[in-house]
Amino acid sequence: MPTPHVLCELVRVLELDFDTLLALAGAADMVVREYLEAHPQHSETVIRLFRAAEQWGFERWDPVCQLIERASKGGS
């Protein structure tokens, strides 16, 4: 796994979103692990979220992703 500095340079040079690069690098588990280390009280909710995603076959995630995108841009 490259250092954060190298990842930032790759994001800039390749004109990618940082999260996209992490996913391409196979580092999604690192992001989830870091979150759960910082917020252990949310472990059960995160597990339920992924179990539901598995059950749905990840097919109904577009509305969830759109909601997250709007929230990250300051929308409701």
C-alpha cells in the first residue's frame, strides 16, 4: 500500500477521486477498519449495513449513494 503522500500524488496526476483510487488499490477494508477503530460504537450498524447489502445483492444501492453524495455536498 503506497504512502498517503504517494496516493495523493496519484490522485492528482491521474485525476481520480481519492476514494476511487483507494478502491482500485484494494484498500476499502482499510477505510472501514479505520472508521470502526475511531467509532467502535457503530460496529453493529456497519455490520447490519453490509449484511443488508449482501442480501440485496448490492442492486438497490443507487438511492443510498445519491443520498450520501448530496449530504457530502451540503444538501439534504
